[in-house]
Amino acid sequence: MTTRRILICDDEEEILRYLCKLLAGRGYAVETFTRGAHLLQRVRTGENGEADLLLQDVRMPEMDGIAVLKEVRQLRPELPVIIMTAFGAIDDAVGAIRLGAYDYLTKPFPKEKILGVLANLLERNQLLEENRALRGELGRGPTPSSVIFRSARFRELYDLTIQVADSDANILITGESGTGKELIAAAIHENSPRRKRPLLSLNCAALTDTLLESQLFGYLRGAFTGAVATRKGLLEEADGGTLFLDEVGDMSPTLQAKLLRVIQSREFLPVGGTRSCRVDIRFVAATNKELETEIRQGRFREDLYYRLNVISLPLPPLRERREDVAPLAHHFLGRFARRMNRGITGISRKALAALEAHSWPGNVRELENVMERAVILTRGNEIQSEVLPLKLTTCQRSLVTDGEDLSLESVERDHIRRVLLLTDFHKSGSAEILGISRKTLDRKIAEYGIRSVKSNPLL
């Protein structure tokens, strides 16, 4: 463990000897100063290593402690400062707190008091270091488009994404809403030979059929009422690049047929046009629907499904990769803190535990929303559990009180078993209650060794 370095500035030699003996005896590296100017020179140069803490007296000759504090805040704003003051100068100490001092101690102070303050401060520093390490970890590696993860489960998916990106095959990304399908589509494009050409996206669920067709194919002047000028569609704009079709499962059968023709022939007709346009496009589609079910029920073309699903990338929900909650939360914290110009540097252990215990039905999008709310409501420099939505902290308390084995694996296994028993081991019904696909439920049953209490050929 790294030795913590403490700087002490006081014009009383007796105080310096007392603190030096006390803190050095506890394993700290201590440097003492009797003049503020000498201390500032030490902070400015950083010789002997960066300090972890400054103990600063308020009443000093030549340069008082408040002036020193202001200079230190300019030189090293992250360096915590504890003000030391006589009982009669508490007003000065309060003023120092307003200027950014971490805490103050009144002389004479017992060793238990100062050691307690140091213990709290060092725990805070450790959290800050962990937060900085996480942010540094997020900034490394070839993960483009803010694809943030730490779990082995998502690493496997991401490695496959990079592997298939270099091909020209069409890709179907599946997964629940909010799992990051658009980011994976961007990662595919950025790691493909088409990276210098456009990446365009179209949300198939957000537009009516007429608008969707116009957006996709473009139109000629006079093709319909209001078409006062010729307009290129996304197919033409994306020529040579990638077209991302989000929520492709919501596309109408009529447009599905037209899209299939484009994929097969690499040609399309603008609305109102008579001459085909030829294009070279890679299609990446995404959906939160079970397209196999949609095919059986006649809502999605089987031939289009096989054209789009040359390679399948199933994104796991956030509840199945809880190791990613912490790095994602810190990523969103950094983004919103910068956007709102807030000096929030970390997340408390209690708040982080609540985030990791939540089931996240809205996935990464829900976590992003929670972190934005937390940054807005936080008044200090660290997000506390009190600013999180009640459902998150309630979930954490129920997990702590319900059983002895509190591992995520045990909680998930027991919950799946309870739902299966509730539905008399009807897998399709259980999957719907759990909010997962039948395929995911089958995998979980095999992974956790969950056995039916009866023999049912429908299972």
C-alpha cells in the first residue's frame, strides 16, 4: 500500500513535534513547515512526491493560513486541506471551509480526534482514486462510440462485433430496449472498411409508412402533394457506407417487401421515379422483438429476416452483466458533471451498491436517466444513495434482509426458480414474466441446474 504523505504548516514548534511523532508513528510520511511561503514552494515543485493532505494553521506570521489555502487551491485544487485553529478563531476556520477546506480542528486536539478525521479523509481519497481509475479505464482501449463495459459476457459480444465488422455481411442486433444497439451499430461501422463513408440511421418505429418510405427511398419533385423539390433518400445518401435500421421489426409488410428488393438487387426506385438507382450499402438492423415469433404470426417476412440476419449479435440486458453497472455509472457521472459544470467526483459505496442491486428493466438507458437525475440533485462532491430513486434503495434493503446468500447469481437463480414454480414450469409464460426471451430462460435453467418438479413434454 502506498505511504500517505502529509504536509504540516504551523509556526509553533511544539505542535509540529507532536503531530510529526503521532502521524509518523502511524505510518504516514510527514513534512513540516513553519512558514507559508516555504510550504507553497513545496506544493508548487512537488519534490519528494505529491502530498495527500495538508494540515494548515490559520494564524501564521507573514502569510496567514487563509492566504495559503487560496494559493493551494490554485496550485492543487484536489489536495485536501484541514485547518488548525485556536478556539477563539473558529470564525476564521468557518471561512476556510467556505473557501474549500475539507475540515477544521481546534487546538488543543486529542489524538483520537485528528486520527478519526484522517481516517474519514483517507477513505474519501481512496474512493476518489477508484473513481479516477475507473474513468481512466473507460478511456483506454479500442472501444469506440462510448461502448462501456467490464463484464466477460459483454467482452465476448464486443469481440465478436469487432471480428464481424471487417466483413461486408448484413448484421441483425437483437436485445431489449436501452441495451445499446445503436452504439454497437456505430462500433461495427467504425471498425469496417466503410468507416470513411456515411453511417446513417433510420428509426422504423417513429414514422408513418408514407414518411418512412420517403425518408428511405427519397422522392422526385411532384411525386405527391407537397413534394415541391426532389429529395435524396437515405439509401442514396448512405451509398458506400452503412445504413442502420433501428426497430426494423416495426416496419410494415409493404415496406419490408421493398427493402428486401433493395438488399437483393442493390437497386431502388425513388418515390415517383421510373429509373432505378444502384447503391452499395451494408445494412445493420436492430430490433427488440422476437422476429421468429413475428414470422410465425405473419408480421415479418421470413426471406427478409434471413437477408438481414447473416450474422446475429444478441445484446444481453444490464441485469445479466451487473459488472458493467459501475463503469457505466461513472461514465454517465463524468458526462453530466461536465455538461452541468458540477464538481461531482464520485459515487459513495452505498449508492454504488444500490445501483448494482437494481434489476434495470430499462437497461442502460434507465441507468443514464438515474445518473442525470443524481447529478442534478447532488449538492456535495459525491453522489449519495439519498438522491437515487426510492425503488433503487428499497431494492437494496430487501436484498439485504431476505436471505443469507446475497450473491447476484444466487438472487437471480432463486427468482427464476420462484417464477417457474409460480407458472407450474411453463417456460414461455415464465420468460414473459421475467422480461427475457425463451432462449435466455433455457440458458439460465441449464446454467443454474434448475430442474422441473414433474416431467412435462411441453417444457
